[in-house]
Amino acid sequence: MELLEVILHNIANVAILAFEFVGVGILIASGLVGVYNYVKKDPGTQLKLAKGMAMGLEFKLGSEILRTVIVRDLSEIAIVGCIIVLRAALTFLIHWEIKEEKHELEENH
């Protein structure tokens, strides 16, 4: 049984690092593309940037959810829970912004 816990812990840690890495990569790439689109004065810059940020945050949120598998202490669970709530709120706000931006772009065209 102890061996299974070690295996689960190692798999979860690798998955957490992978999700974090992908999320950060998406956020960096989205930011760079956002700057490029801003310089080009692309009218869809805000929408594209928000979509990239939302995707990056989804991966980061996934890593935090996986982290709940390996935490053992109640204080760690509380911290992870707070992080999940904050990231979920950010994701919700960004999705709301995407919806509003799409609506504005449709009205202008």
C-alpha cells in the first residue's frame, strides 16, 4: 500500500509540474502575441489576449486541483482551496470579459 502511495505522489507531482509549465507557457505566449497585436493596432487584441489568459489559467487551475491529491495537512488543504477559488474567480471574470468583448465586436460589425 505504501508503494502505491509513493507512485501516486510521484505521478501527481510530475503532472502538476507539467500543467504548471504548460499554463505558464501559454500565459507568456499570449502576452507576447498580445503585445504584437497591440502594436499592430488589431481591434481583436483584447479578446485574443483574454482567451489566451483563460486557457493558461485553466491549466494552472488543473494543477491546483491535482495538488489536492497529495496534500496531507489541513492548513495545506485550506491554502490550496483558497488558490483554487481565486483562480476559478479569475477564470470566470476572464470568460465574462471574453463574452462582453465578443458582443461588442459583433455590434461594431
